[in-house]
Amino acid sequence: MKSLPQIFHEEASSASADLETASRFPTYKSVKTAMYRKRAQKFPRLPPTRQQLEIPPQWRMTKSDRRFLLYNN
């Protein structure tokens, strides 16, 4: 099984035989960094301590309006 960097490199290489054009593709590392930044914007940050953890209301219910998590305060 190929790793993601290998697949990315193969696809970027096959997209253009011209080295000048191929050099304009972003590196796998920069794409990965951008993906993680975008993903981090969707989810709340973890608090420094467990005592500071507060689950926002929208994360406590399922789409069918049932309690998703059971927890003790």
C-alpha cells in the first residue's frame, strides 16, 4: 500500500512532464499543513485541563435531537 506522500508525488509528477510546470505544484507538506489548519477551524480547541472542558450545546445532541453524550458535571 502506498503512502499519501507517494501518491501525491506520483499524481503531481504525472500531471505534467514539464519540470517547470511540475515545480509549481505545492509540496505535500504544504498541502497537509493547509488541511490541518482548515480542519482545526471546524472543531473547538481542547482546554488545558479536564476541569475546564465544556461541551458546547451543538455538540451534545444528535441530528435526531437526542442526547449524544452522557456526562456528569
